Amino acid sequence: MTKEDFKPLYSMSTWQLFFYTLFTLGVYAGYYVRQLSNKINTLEHDLPPIGQRLVDSIFIVGWLSPVTYFLAINFSDQPAYLMLDDAHSLIFGVLLLVWAFQARNRLNRAFNFLPSDRQLWFHGLWTFVFTDLYINYRINQIVESINAENHHGTS
């Protein structure tokens, strides 16, 4: 696959993804993961596709985020609701982390990115720290470099 095949993976700026996720209390993250997973699963690589159960779990748990948040806020004197919200946040974070590494591995493999090429490689540490935001950020960086190369090539 060529770097040009990367362009369809672009969807929005990382700041947009961050604020959409923030303002929807996590719901948008589930939507974003579903959309990007469908695109990644169409790429040619020797790994199995990102599991639909994982993607659906992230989508559903994302939709539960506002519910657990509002229960914790409105019933803050009830420790059970606070623990429920904490458990939900932990589960959501772990699911996003698993997804991010699956997406990272498939993108690195599909485009033959090597750790020695820091301009293209999806790094494990940043994937761990920023999960879906980092995947989006790297996709955007690569698409911007492709656009810059194309712009300089036609000038």
C-alpha cells in the first residue's frame, strides 16, 4: 500500500475529536472508533480485522458515559454511583486502549511502517498515553505530509 492510500483514513482534526468527545462525555469516541475501525478493516494486512465485538462494546460503553456521569453527579452522596462511574471509566479506558493498539498494529503493518522511520511509525508509548487521540493525530500528520509532498511536487 502507498501513503496515498492513507488519505481516506482522515476524518477530522485531533482538537475536534478531543472537544467532540469531551462535550458528548465520551459518546463521540465510540462513534469515531466505529468509523475508523471500518476503514482500517478494509486495508490489506496479515492481521485479523479489529473485532466487531470490541468496537460494539466501545460504542455501547461510550453511550453509557453520560448516564454514569449524571448518576454520579446527581447522587454524589451515594458511594455506589460514584463507584459505578469509576468502574465505567476504567472499563471504557481499557477498551479504548485495546482498540488503539489493534488499530496501531494494523496501520503499521498495512503500510509497512518501521520503528526506524519516526515520521510514519505509530509509537507504542504515545498510543498507550493518548489512545484514539494519538491514532487520529498520526493519521492527520501523515495525510498532511502527503498533501505537502503533492503540493511541492506540482509547484
